[in-house]
Amino acid sequence: MPAFGSFALLVALALSAYTLMAGALALWQLANGRRGRVSPEGLAETARRAGIGSFLAVTGAAFALVYSAFANDFSVSYILHHSNRALPWPYKFAALWSGQEGSLLLWAWLLTGYGFVLRLRHKVDVTLTAYASTILAGVQVFFLLLLNFAAPPFSLVQGDVPADGFGLNPLLQYPEMVIHPPMLYLGYVGFSVPFAFALGALMMRYPGEKWIHITRRWTMVTWLFLTCGIFLGAHWAYSVLGWGGYWGWDPVENASLMPWLAGTAFLHSVMMQEKRGMMKNWNVWLIFSTFMLCILGTDLTRSGLVSSVHAFAQSSIGTWFTAFLVIIAAVCLFTFVLQRSHLKSEHKLESLVSRESSFLFNNLVLLAACFTILWGTLFPVISEYVQGNTVTVGAPFYDRVELPIGLFLLLLTGIGPILAWRSASFRSIRRNLVLPAAATFVTAIVLMAVGVRPWRDQSVLYSLAAFSLAAGVTTAIAAEFLRGANVIRRHTGRSLAASMVQLTRRNTRRYGGYIVHFGVAVIMIGIAGGAFKQSREQEMRDGQSMQLGPYTLVCRSFTQDTNPNYDTEFALLDVYRDGRKIAQLAPEKRFYAASQQTSTIVANRSTLEWDLYAVYAGKNPDSGLPVIKVFLNPLMAWIWIGVAIVAFGTLVALVPNLSASLAGRAAGGASGSAAVRDRSAETAALTESIHAVPVARSGD
């Protein structure tokens, strides 16, 4: 099987190289009106089929590596170092991305998979897709060169083959690690597609904005994968690392956040290009930067430039990524300079009080956040190069800078929906701002009345601002839904809930976006609760108790257990509130025999109000008594609820509008059903009525 995997990677490299060279030659012939012995159309078709074949070849290589893990083939060095016989089967599958070589193979497989889908859909726009396919092939060649020559996953063990492997990293033996890395990589890799379309459209001076319409769903799906991947990683850190938090501004955490910020900016500002023909230069460089930040993030985990619990071992492979980044930047800059005349804006910003200006400010703030994180992440490298000693930037720096930026973004999230395109009148702004502003100020007053004292601590001040702004954003979004739904209810007699569903289906992109914004507000509520976190640590004997907030924890026993994969020590803690037992927690400390490493498994009782989070920190070497550390984390569950709302809103935005669906059914029906015609007419009438409402403008 290792020989098959190595051969499959060589075949994939050859096919990808052919896709790149044949595709580039065909496009050059088409652009210059040249025709060789093989027509450019025929050459492009063979390149497309070779690209499809590269996906099948990389799939074969990925299957070979996973099969080797399940077969306990420790003659493969990668399997020896990332698996063992007692490893449960889900983690044998996860071994594919647990190490450097395997994760690069996952990158290549997902990349060729995206290319496979793109090449199957080539008839959407044959020429533009050919450009995008060729550019993707260039990225494929880079990763397949790595897999064949710099980091081969099928290297064999020299000498005697051990009877068992060294095991998977204990930190990775957690259910979320089976889905977190693939989800994150789907986001990283997925941004290659809009990048390829943007670069291809610029190379061929593609007329109009059709390339944006083609790639919109690609970008939204990719952004959703990256969002889920980031928060799954945060939940893993919260559940496994045992420090009571979920985000430590670790360099590799930052590396995933930077392309998310740039991609979010692109999703917002690209609407200005679609609607108004503005910010074309800006959008091209946003998607270029997003892709390059994805490559940089992949580089940071492999080069050893930064120290991180998430990073792979230091290796020379970072030089390959640095060279690749330089090539990408050079190609993007050269193409931009050559074709910049094609990117002239069709309109200019007419008013600072408009939907366009809100998108512009939103972009500037997102990019400021991204640049700050990039600077802080690379500062240790820069300081070592300039001063000769490493200066590390810690969490206080990021909190001091990023929290105000986050609050300003939350403010823009609430203001954006109440502004019109081109220019908003003072009267309409005043009318639509009353309720959100009132909700914001009332929330702040109520919170201070119940004991929140923002003048005592800066973190409490930020939390108060976050709670208040979240209330304002929620009110603004609710008002948007209610205004439109009331129009539909008056015309149709449906219930308010049914009218809201109808309203959302009429313009899924707009109202799905509002749901996403609501989810962001909910996440900010959860984050704001961190200012009120409590913790306590103490040694505990059997029967001893600990008080934290409204909870009393009583230690019932400490015990041990064993299984073929690890030995475990855990505590049994009864949890009481108001004298009544409500739960039992069992935090663990595990020892993995294969890797000779330990890991922590947190016990957590989560409610909408608090997370009671218990850690078994081991035994005090002096007294021999177990040490228990407990955190009380307010509102933590709202972070994960907010992420679910964001995911739901994104899925809603991906659904085609109801009016378009009805029109398609009407056009495709042989008999032209009267019911469909009536519903289409109803939709048109509702469209006109809703657009007559000052806030519910067209073109969103």
C-alpha cells in the first residue's frame, strides 16, 4: 500500500503539471488567436480531464495512508509516529491530519476536490473556468511537489519495524479533533477557488461582475467552513487544555483568524461592486490577501517561526511556503499592474451616511483588526531579526487593541441595516435609530442598576458596552424583520411567523445576513461574560467541600481506571446549589502508554447562565493530595449558540430566493400552471409593497 500511495502522488503531480501547462498554452492560443496542430479548445479539454484525474489520484493516496493506519502498518514512518494498535478507530482516521505530511496530503486532497467540482461545472463560463482551473493547477503542483519531495507521507522505516506505534498526540484524542481540522482546512483550501476566479478574471479582463456571482456561493461556503473550524478549535481548547479559557491569542489561532477577517471584509465589500460597480481594486486585493493569509497560516504551523501548542515540529518546509508566497504576491502584483485600467470604479461614494460608507468603514475596521493580529503574531520574528532577541506579544496586547475594534464592529452591525444605498436621509435615520438606541441605553442603565460597575475595571466597561450594543443590534434586526413581515401579513392575511418566513425566502441573502449579524451579537454576549469569571484551586480529600459562586462541590472519591489505550485518574465531585444536589462531575487526568504523555479531560456543567468547569490538576508532590481547580465562566454557552445561529444564517443566505425559484418553475412547466403564475404575481406585488417601506429598500 505505501508503494501504491507514492505512485498515486507521482501520477497526481504529473496530471496537475499537465493541467497547468496545457491549460496555460490553450489560454495563450485563445488570447492571441493562435491555433496549433491541436485546437486550443481540444487542448483545454484534455487539461480539464487531467485535472479531474489528479483528484482521483490524490484520493487514492489519501486512501492508502488511512488504510495503512487501520492496518497498523508501522513500516510507514508516518503511521509509526501517529498511531498505535490500541488507538480507537475514529482517531486512526484522524491520523491523516495529525502530522505534517498527512495534513499536507489532506490539503492537496481537498484542493483537488474543489478543483474536481469546479471542472465538472466548467460550462457555467467555459473560458473563465479554464483560467481558474489552470491557476488552481498551479497551486496543486506546489503541494504535490511538497508531498513527493519535501514531506513524503509514505517514507518507510529504516531497519527493524517496531511491533507497535508511538501513538497519536493525546491532545488530539478528543472527538472534536476528528472534525475540527478538516473543517478548518475546508475553509483554508476553499479560498483558493475565489482567488483563482479573481486572478483569472483580471488576467482576461473579464467584463462585468459575473465572476463575483459565480464565486459568491463558493466564498460563502468556504467562509462558513472556516468559521465552524475556528470555533470548533476554540471549543477543543476549552475542553482539553484545562486552563479555563477558549482563546489565548496563540500564533496559530491568530493564523486562522486573519483570513477569516479578510474574507469577512471581502463578503461585505463585494456587494458594493455588485450593486454599484465600486471598490474593484479593493476587492481584488482583499481576495488575494485572504488566500495569501491562508498560505501564511499553513506556513506558521510548519516553519517553526512561532511557538504554539498547535504547531507541527520545526522543519525546513517553511522555506518552500515562503518562496510560494513570494511567487503568489509577484504574480498578483504583476497582473494587477498590467490590468489595473480594467478596475476603474463606475460610481463614487456619494455620502458618508449611506450603506456604501458603512461597508467601507466595516472593511477598514476588519482590516485594522487583521493587521494588528498579523503584527503581533510576527513581532517575535521581527524583533529577533532586528534586535537579536525575541520579544513575545501576549494576550494583554491583543485584548487592549482588539476589544475596542470588536465593539466598533458590533456598532456598525447595528447601524448598517438602517442605512439606504447612495444616501440616507436624516429623517429616516432618526426614525429607524430610535428603537435600537433606546434598547442600547436601557440595557446599560439596567445592568448598572443590578450591580455592574464599569468604572471599577476596564474589562467590565467593555462587557457593559458589548451587552448594550448587542441589545441595540438585536433590536435593529428584529425591527427589519417585523417591518417587512407586517407588509406581507397585511397583503396575505398570514400569521406573523409565516410572513417572516415568506419575507426571508424572498431575499435570502439579505435576511440570512441579518441572521448572521444576530448570531455575531449573541457571540459577543458570551464573550462579554468573561469579565465576570471566577476560579478557585485547592487540595481536596474525600468528603471535603469547595464553594464557588452559588455552587458547592463535595469530593466523594478519587479513583483509577485503565483500558488498552490509556490509564486514567479521576475525581468524583458532587455539585450542590441551594442545598440540593444537581450534578456530579468527573474531571480526568489520562496517561497514554504508547506516547508516554498525559492529557487533561475537563468536566463541565454548562447552562445558559454559567459553565461550572472542573479540572483535575494532578497530585501535590509534597502532600500527595489531589488538586482540583474550578472555574465559573458566565454566559459561555451563548458563544456556541451564537455560532450555530451564524451557521444557520449563512445556510439561509445560500438558498435561492423564492421569487427566482417560482420563476424557474413557471418557465420550466409545460402547462404553465395557473397556481404558479398566481404565486409569481403575488410575489411581484409583495416586492413592490415591501420596497415602498422606507427601511426595506431594494437591492440589498
